[in-house]
Amino acid sequence: MTLPLEPQIRGLFAKEQAEARPAVTAADIPANYECITDEWLTRIVCRDVPGAQVVAHELDEPDEGTNNRRRIELEYNAAGQQAGLPASVFCKATSGLRNRLMLAHSGAIRCEVGFYKHVRPHVDFEVPFAFHADYDPRSFNSIIVLEDLRGKGRFLDLERDGSPELMREQLSLLAKLHGRWAGAPDLAERFAALPTWEERFRGLMIVNLERACREGLEHAHARALVPPRLWDNRDRIWPATLASLETQARLPRGLGHGDVHLHNWYRLEDGTLGLGDWGVAHRGHWGRDLAYCLVAGLSVDERRASQDELLAHYLAELKRQGGQDISLEDAKAICRQAIMTALAFWTMTVAPVPEMPDMQPPKTALAFTARLAAAVDDWESLDAF
């Protein structure tokens, strides 16, 4: 399967790698991490400190996933040391061809660069600081240079985290994001750098999402985690997913994160809760973030026991933050429909098709697939359209 932009991207990628030009100015986007120079890092990290320079740097081990990630250790001259500039930064790039092809077509590069360049200043809760974010709209080479959270806190995980108390915190932060811009008349103009939710999801469809979701659901390890009723009706899942997309498109738009599973949240050492990985940031309705966060952040039993109380908490916070006054029953109906595209986000990671990189560890992919499949079954979401 040849993707629409594939010949263009492949040609420019080959040219970049053959030339492998050192990145020197802030306008340069490194072809790979080895092309990064002290001069480039100085322009990125030291730009607000007169006289400060990066005099040496060292690349940490590759961290491959949806993006090509690396930590970079930094050494400074005296001015940089005195200013207390960071000892390291954490980078996300599309220097790998397979990553670039998927993230270009799905719109993820546009989402995350657009978020850090145009949206982050309007977010009033803990979000990683970006020193730099840029991409080439022809080759879709990109890099984002973020503050390194190592030593400042830790990202949450399935083994140690997840509780109704934590979920209340998560939903309060999402209500801040959703409430401020819900239904804003200038939303499309102000945040034109972000796609709509439908544009973002349909971008994933270009890279064979339907097949990835079907094969992921039918994978032997996933099959054992899918409720019997849902398994028996698995041919209805993709049509319901498309119907979910259409119903969301008819609801008022605001800002959405788009990938609010537990592993994208972090806790700083001072107790502050933060939200990272903005590669699915979009203009859309709050219902999908709400349903996805609630289901992915709790065990199935915890979610069943506390979902109504937690939904009521979110709705109160949403209203307090300037959003609509929504009844609990209306919110439950919205979540019942919206959860379908969240299930797709995880079934596609269980057994990625050739057009996709390996995005998640198998254990993580299966755990979140199980939680989302249980909610789709509990809520009888296939009958919601």
C-alpha cells in the first residue's frame, strides 16, 4: 500500500539522510540526532541567556515508539552554568521513515508542533515546557525539544497508579482545558494550527487504521480480553466507530487533548499533576476526552463502581470553568457514543500494520484494550447510534 504523500516523503528523506547536514541555526531541523550540534543547541536552549553556550552534548540511548525520542545531556560555559540552564533536554522527532510516514498522514506532527507553538500559552495547568518545536511541511521532518522531567517527577503507569481520587484530579484538569474554549466563536481562527477531531482521526484512517483495529482485536492475546457479547458483534465495531466520529462532529467544539490514557499523565515531586504528549491535540467536543480518561485511568471494577460520581464531578468542574451546564444523563449518552474511537486507539497498537511503527509495549496495549472493550460492552455502545 502506497500512502498519498509517501513518494514525496521518501524522496526528501533519502536526500536528508544522504546529505546529513549539521544543524546549526534555529531554522534547521536535524535530519537525525547525530546532526545536532552544540551551536544548534545553544540557539535553542540558551537563547534567553546572553553569553551562555552549550560547549558539549551527549546523546542518550534511543527511545523508539510512535516518535523517535532521545534525551540529550548538556554541558555549558560559565554563563550557562551560572544561569542554571538544564543539564538535559528530552526530544521527540520524526527522523525515522516509518514514524514520519505515519505521523505525517495522521496529522500528529501538525498537532504537537501546533500545540507547543500556539496553544500552550493558553493552558493554565502543568504541561511540559518546550524550548523549540518545528516541522517541515514537505518532508515532515520534525523536532520538539522539551524540558526533561527526569528528577522532577514521574509519569504514571498501570502498575502503580489509577484510583477514583486521582481520576478526580485528572478530570478537573481536563475541565480547565475544555471549559475555557467550549463553543468559543473564534476557536477555529485562534487555533487554526490544530486540526478538528474528525480530520485527525481520518488522517489515521489513511494509514490503514481499520485493518489495524480489526487485526488487533482479533489477535490471540486480545481476543481473550474482549467480552463475549462484544466479540460476537465485532463486525459492528468499525461502523459504530465511524458513527461515533460523525456524532462528535455535530457537537460544539473546544480544545481537546485526544490521548488521555494514564501513561500520558505525570506527577511532579511537589505533588502537581501534569499532562504530556500533545500529539493528538485538536479542536473537538469534550466527550471523547472525558470517556477515554475515565475508562483508561481506572480498573474495570473501579470504573463501574465510581463512574457516575466521577462524571458528576467533571460536569460540575466544566460548568465552573465556563463550559455548558450538562445533565448527567446527557453526559453518559455522549460518552457512550464517544468511547468507540478511543477503543480504536488501542486495538490498533496490539498488532500494528506495516504502515505503522510499533507504538506501545504489548502489555500496555492489551491492558488498555481490555479496559476500553469492557466499557464499550458495559455501556452497550454499539447500540448507541
